[in-house]
Amino acid sequence: MLAEPLSPALEKLRLDDGRPVEWAVSTGYVDYAAAEAFMDARVAAIAAGEAAEMVWLLEHPALYTAGVSARDEDLLDAGRFPVHRTGRGGQFTYHGPGQRVAYVMLDLNRRGRDVRCFVRGLELWVIGALDRFGVEADVRPGRVGVWVERKGAGWSREDKIAAIGVKVRKWVSFHGISLNVEPDLDHFSGIVPCGIQEHGVTSLVDLGVLATMDEADDALRASFDRLFGAVVKASPPL
């Protein structure tokens, strides 16, 4: 699927204008409130033309976040980890060690001003990265995120491998995606992930793909280049 030509709308997401996106990777665990504060400042600077676009890859310590559509009843174990109320789209999700979070701060003024198309681009970005590991993934109508189908003798089910939750301010995006590389999947049991009860959660390692975080980053970078344009290595903000 990803080898096919992109639609005209998706083509608008890709820029090759000599201004590459800064690509920053943090080591260690990044405090969630500090990350939000940085994104707020960076989005304002991008909107003002004072800073370059950025994709920031990191890991958080174990925590739950609640998007603008989160329902209190979907927080099943409120005392398990810190809970952060955030302005991104979506409901409850888990972040923690072994999960690659990618915060995507792009200027959609330059990329078509189409939020639906941008979200589709994020989906295809993750799907393309997973394809590099031989993992066939896709989206499902009415279900946010990226999903894989799992089959065994007489059974099949669909599990989520990546979550997507974004916010746009002055046509600059922030928040982004989280890809499960090797998190403790039991930690998702403290919430109803994205409000979906009838399906499970998986990871690359859970699927038998023994990928490192660096290998996941390489796959994300290659897939991003095809959909959004060139990147340049930058120092992580935190």
C-alpha cells in the first residue's frame, strides 16, 4: 500500500523547500509536564516564524494521560500512576518505558491546512515504519490509532500497537503518536485505552519482533521522510 503514489492531499504534507524538520531524540525519561511546557513554547515560536518544525522522540516515566474526550469511568486504577489532564485529542492512554513517543510540531500553514489529512499522514507514517519490520498494520473505522490483526488456531483478534492524539494551535501541530516497542502491556489495564474495551494492546516485542528503540527510531525516520520531507538531527530540548 505504501509503495503506491500518495494522493494530492497527502502530497501537500511533504515539503522539500530547503528547511528540514529538526529531528531530536532524548535519552532517559522526560517529565511529562516539562515536555508539554516545551511544546507550548515551541509551537508559539513556529507559528511566529521564529523556530523550525520539530519531531521530538522520547520516553516518559510510567503515567496516564487524559485527552479532551476522556471519561472518568475509563480510569480504572487512579492510584496506579500519575494522571495528566492534557489538551490533546482523544481519551485515556498510557505512556512509559519501552514506548516511543513522538511529538510532532509541524506548520500546517505550509502543509495544506487539512487536519484530517494530517492525521492520515501520521497513521501512514506509523504504518510505514511497522512495514519495515514485516508487521502489517492499518487503521479501523471508528477506532483511533494503528492496529494489527492477530490469528491463531481457530481465533483472531485486533490489537492496537500505536496511539495517535494531536492538537493544533494557529495551524501548528503538537502532541503526536506513541508506538509500543517493548512496554509493560499490563500497565494498560489501569485504563480503558482510548475508550475501547473490546480490543487489546500489543507491541513489537509482543508480536515477536525483537526491535530495539534505536531500530524503531530508524524506521520512523525513514517513513517520515517519505511522507513529510527531509529531517536534520537536532539536540533534544530536555
